[in-house]
Amino acid sequence: MPDYEDFELEIGSYLPGGGGPQQYYGRVVKSPGGEAPRSQVKFWFSAPGELAKLRGELESAVLEIDDRTRPGPVTRGEQVLRDFGRGVFRSVFTEVPLIRQVYDRSKGATQDLRIKLRIEADELAGLPWEYLYDEDEIPYYVSLTRPIVRHLETAGSVTRMGVRGPLRILGMISDPSTSEWPKLDVVKERDRINKGIDALQHDGKVDFQWVPGGTGKDLMKKLLEGEWHIFHFIGHGGVVDLRPGADADCFDERGFVVMVDEDGKPVKKFASDLAMMLSGARRSLRLIVLNCCESAKVNVGDRFGNPAIGLMKTGWLPAVVAMQFPITDNAAISMSEGFYSALAGNRSIDDAVTYARQFIQQKSRVEWGIPVLYMRSSDGRIFNVESPQPAAGPPEATCLSKDDLRQRRDAFLRELDATPVAIEALEELTRRGRELHGLLAHDEELSARLAKIYFDLGTLQHKQKQIPKAAASFAYMIELDPNKAEYRVRRANFNVTVGLYENALKDINEAIRLKPDNPEFFWIKGIIGMTASGIDDKRGYLEEAIKAFSAAVSMSPNEPKYLVSRANAYVQIKDLTSAQNDMDSAIALAPDNIDLALQKAKMVAQAA
């Protein structure tokens, strides 16, 4: 793994002694190639109006590209970003001789160079320095191969935390129910995170759980469920304008994220509020990821005006990753996959962000520069992840004769007949079963019986909210007996409860493939689709749910619940006529069921 050395660069401003317009300077605080004193830096922009215009042009350049993976010549938007990155790099690293010499010596002294930026000029802090473009190197964009971090000097020490087992990540989506803030597609937001980390969850490297709600109280309750290492927030954010006469250094009361109250109305939580809510986890929490489009945005001349910087200034967080522009779904999925894979692999936070940029770059030619890393840690190593070593097999295993092995196998199967109900007993059986299965991998009966033990174990773990353990047990279950449709259904139900809807649909579709004549499987698929649709179904889950319910109805026309479920789906797409027809059919099949009549009455009232 890289062992980075710092090229620490300060960019500031000053007013000449004899008067005149504001000037800029750069100095190398430290580097492998030595230091460089203050030297004047000449940018092609200076006035605040010009800077604000430039910031707007850069944001438009990021947002205007629709086909982000298409081959072909550079687009206008890409050219704007390239010209900006090239111009800033030339102004600082090429046209200032002292900085250029130290930078060249530093590159020659080490391959693992980290650019640590101290942007002291308030009006320059809002520029996307992550797009620095070096014409003398390939790839030209510096941050695709070298970390670029925003360094903030605050009180308090930063230590590395030892982590045994998976990285525990707590995700939260807050979606206000008013028109003040744009509506979020909660299902879509969950999906894009889940897609990015699905493989990591399956391998037990990451335990990602969601806060069941969007209030501060929901967050604090979830924080009580053990140690959390990373907090990942998805929602809205912003900056409150300074009040007349207010102290401009009150940075922690200006940047905010938006949560909700008990009625779903928006509540602004400033950096100090959020830090207070998270303080109960400060012994384990090392990183906050803010997926808000303005969480890293800095208005021209307003150096401290975003929630990410406010959180860093609280003094106990080693790092915050935030977004300086809105980011698309594909880029967010790629970022989660690359970023959390690197962290789970024990890479430093800055190296993980660089790795995430490379993942994003495979999907988007510009969005890799959107994430911004604010870091206080001196070396970026905020975690020390200790991967569990696989248990060694019994030393006598290789010496067993075929008869001995068969006897051990038969004795184990007889022991399984007792079907223990305690988690500890089931875990011991699976441990011994894995050892035996490693010697008898082609024994189909052993595989099937062991899969059933994993089924029982995963079910108990799920009931006790041991989510990562349950996920691992269900994965082993299907690996051992992949053709048992009921196992796919069980894991589909599990995935729904943890918000992994796409994974749930994959499992139920596989169950249907294995048993295409089972109407109950189609009904379960419809229920999953309805659950995944949320309030605003933008991915067509409801349409697929109706198709699944229709398949169940056609296969078993005398089952009322299939008709009732389809009626509920019709209600959600506002097809009340079809919904009432289904309810009439269900009532005809079960005329004594009063609940069906009441449900139809509600539909009639809604239609009226």
C-alpha cells in the first residue's frame, strides 16, 4: 500500500503595502523536495464577480454532460474543466519557479506523493482544485493518481482506530415532505448505495445498515446499536447567509444538513447539531460522508460556509468526504464501490478517495472530481482493519482413511437430526460442517443438510438483528444448495427487510426460474415490488408488481389474496376501476370476509 509523503501547499492572499488590488501567494510548507517561501501567484481571475462567474461555468460543465461514458472528442463541458485545471496548475506549479523546482524534486524523491492544500484565501476555497491538470504527466488530471486533500488545522489529536471484523457503516436518508426542498427518490438513493457495496456485504467486509427514519431521534437511537465507524448521510444541505453584524467566524452555525421532524417537515441541523448527535459514537466514528449537493460547496469569499468544514472544525473528526456538485446515480454507485472497497482493504482515507475517483472515471469523464476530502489525519490512516483469519482445519484431517471419514460424516448427519435451536449450537455445527465439507465437497447429501443448518442459523440471526451474520449465513446456504427455490425466497425476504430491493428481486426471480409453476413466488415478487416502490415510484416497480400479481392470479384464480394485492397495487397507480374489479372478485371468493368489504368501501370513497 502507498506510504504517502506530503507536498503541503498554502495558497493565500495579501494587500500590497503601497496599496493596490489584492494579490495572491503560494508557498510550500513542507515536502520531500524541501520548502519554498512565499511567492506571488498570478491567476487570470481576481474580482469576486469573476470568481462567481467561473464557479457557475464549472458547475454547468459538470452537469451538462448527459452521455457520460460515450467515446469521442472532448465536449464543451469537459473542455471548460480541462482549461480550468490546466490554468490553475500552470499559475501555481509551472509559472512560479520556486514552487516548480520543489514540486519537481518531490516527484523525483517519491512515487507516493500527496498534495495537501491549505487554501487560506477565502475567495479561492470554492474552486474545484480537484481538477488540477498537469500537461507533463499521464493521466493529466493529478487527483486520478495522487491524492488531493483539503487540510484543516484544528485542535485535538487524531488516532488510528483498530477495527476487528467488518467496517460498520450507518446510512441515513432524510426526505422532507414539503415542497421547500426537492423530493428525493428514497428507494433509488438506497439502491445506488446498496448496489455499490453488495459484494462487500456478501463477503462480510462491510456491515451497512440504514437509520429507519429521517429524524435526529431516529439517528441517535440507531447509534446505540453498537459501534459505528462511518456515517453516510444522503439528503439536502446548504448554508445560511450571515446576519448583519454577525461574526464571520461562526462557521459551525452556518453550514447545515436537512433532517425532518416527527411530522416529516424539514429541520435544519447545523454542523454543531450534527456533531452533538454523533458525539455518542465519537469513540468509534472516524469518517462522515455527506452526499448532499452543497455539502462541500463554498461560496466565493465564504471559506467556512459549508457543513463539511463545520464538522471538521468541531475538532474530533479525522475526515469528512463531501460533494461540491450534484452527482449522478452511476457515479455515486461507482464511488461507493471503490471507496468502501479500499477502506475495507485497510487503505488510507485519501488513497480510498483516489481509488473511488478511478472507479467513477470508468463511468463518467468529469464527475470523478466532485468528491472533496477534508482531512486532519497526518497520514490518512484512520482505520486499522483486522481481517479475520480463516480457521485452520483439523491437523489429522489429511490422515483420515475413507472409512474414518465416512464414519465421521455419518455421525455428523445423525447429530443434525436433533436440530438444535440455540444460535451458539448452530454456529458450532456450521463450523464443524464446513471442515467436513472441505473434505467431502461433492457429497450432495452433506451439502443439502448443512445448507438447512445455515437456513436455521440465518433465520435466528435475522430475528436478533445480527444483520451481517445473517447475510453471511444465507449466502453459505445458497452456495451449498443453489437449486432450492425456498432458500432464494428466504433470502429475498431478508433482503427486503434491510433495504436491498434489487438483490431481493434477483433472488425471487431465480426462485421463479427454479419453480415457474408456483403462484406464491409470483405473489412474493409483487409484494417486494410494492415495498420497493416507495412514495414516488420512478423505476417501474409497481408495474412489475402488477405483472407478478397477474401471473399469480392466472395460475391460482381462486386465491383472494392475490386479487387483493393486485388491487392495492392498482390503487397506488390510481387505477381505481381495476382495483375495485379485483376487490369484487376477491369478495365473491370470500363473501364472509368483512375486511375485504371494508377495504373496497375505502376504495370507493377514494374514487368519489
